[in-house]
Amino acid sequence: MLETLVRQHARAVGAICWARIGRALEVDDLVQETMMRACRDFGALREPEKFGAWVRGIAENVCREWFRGKKRFPKALGDAAEDVPEPEREVPAGEEERVRRALGEMPEIYRETIALFHFEKRSYAQIGAMLGVSAAAVNARLTKGRAMLRARLKGVTADDMR
């Protein structure tokens, strides 16, 4: 049961970690650390049906620790990250790094919403539940985030948008 839950939520945890830190190189380590903590503490979870929200909270804490620099994460152990499926590519391979850089420069609320919608294929309702906002707020964040991303990819700065 635990293995199934970890597999089901690994991509969402990866999207959250990427959205929080904006650096793809560390995401695998942060996902691995999150899932190791979830496995270690699974016995303390009283309602297994709430695993998704619980593990997302762990991921947010792991990312906070990463930012604070209080915790050094081990290099990827290999096995845990290999089973995480890659997100489907919507961006031509040559443009992926450019898009990631542009997304990385955006405010976290837009980066996270875009990652959950486009990379994780989550619905507005699912994203709203994950982030604690309404579906209308998700729609507004996606609309503004996409406009910001398009502008960044065209080379328009935030000052130019004012």
C-alpha cells in the first residue's frame, strides 16, 4: 500500500519541489528526502486516505529546510528516483531548458500552479485543494502565469509589462 501511494504522489511532490526551489538539479534529491521521511513516518499517519496532503506538507518542509541550508541532502541513491515517471513533454526538447529558466524566474505561486497543471495534469479542483485556494483562483493564477511566461520567452521584462 505504501509503495503504491509513494508512486502515485511522487510526480506531484516533484512538481511542488521544483515550483518551490526552481532548480531542477536538486528536485530528485528533495523528492527522495520527502519520500524517505514519508516512509519512515507512515505509521504515524492516522488517515491513509489523506496521504497526498500529508506528503505535500512534508515536501514543503523539506524545501524550506533546503532554503535555510540547515540540512544537507544525500546524493540520489539511485533506486527511489528511477521509478518516478518523467512528465510528458509539451515543449520541444531544444526549448525545454529555456522554458525552465523562464519559469524559474517567475513568482512561486505562478510557477507552482503551472507545474501542477501542465506537468502533473491536475485539474483546477485538485490544484485548488492542494494549494488551499478556489478553482477560480487557480484559473486566475494560470492565466496570469501563462501571460508572464509568454512575455519572458519573448524577452519582455517585468518592467515592460507595467
